[in-house]
Amino acid sequence: MSLIIYTDGASRGNPGRGGYGIILQWGSVKKELSQGYRLTTNNRMELLAVIVAMEVLTRPGLQIMVYSDSKYVIDSVEKGWVFGWEKKGFEGKKNPDLWQRFLKLYRKHEVRFHWVKGHADNPYNNRCDVLATTAADGGNLLVDAVYEQEFYAK
């Protein structure tokens, strides 16, 4: 049996307040996760959603299918770009902190990605969008410290 993960990221302004939404499904068991951030980008939230989903897993070696509407995340992995970026030390690439975190988790499992059209007919993707935007609009926003340090250094 495969673990199914649905993810979405959101940003109110880009950059702006952001959030992610996740649904983990193992057979008939489902779990939802979400969190908001006070200043971040949409791409960071899309990638962070996948990272957090894998960080909550308690055992390695799982077969995982990730459903996402993020071409940024899916193409970077499925087309192998991120592995080339890694070999070059992520020089000149955005979000190296998150990509490095992702790769450590990715290598512990057998992960496949499936692109879904955002805001379309996939109820789980739509629910993740609600989770992400609600988190971005809510209270208890966390600090995306790496991004904010970069942002305010400009």
C-alpha cells in the first residue's frame, strides 16, 4: 500500500503571508496539517508542504505518491533539475535551504509525483488549498527565518 500525500502552498502577495496545507492518506485513514507564515513565497510554501508531509513520517522506505499543483516542485524533481543544482551547491538557485531538507527526506523513501490542476476538480487538492489559505490568513503565524533574512538583506 502506498501513502498518498496531497499538498498545496499559498501566498497572499508573493512575497507575503503564506501557508501550506497537507492531507496524508494511508488506506482509509486521513490526517490534515497546515501552518501559516508571516512572510514567505508561494514556491517556498509549495515545497515546504511536501517537506513537512515527509517529516511527520515515522518510518523510512515507504512508497509515497505526492499530488501537487506545483510545477516548480514536480518538475524540479521529476526532470532531475534539483539533483544538478545539488551537485553545483545550489549556486544561484532559490530556496536551497528547503531543497536540501527535501532531498534528505526524499532519499529515505520511494517518492513519485503527480501533477494536478490547481483549483479544478480534485477535492483533495481543493481542500489543501483551503487549508493553506486559511493558515496564511490566520493567527499564530511562524517566521520563515531563512526567507526573511534574505528579504530584509536586500
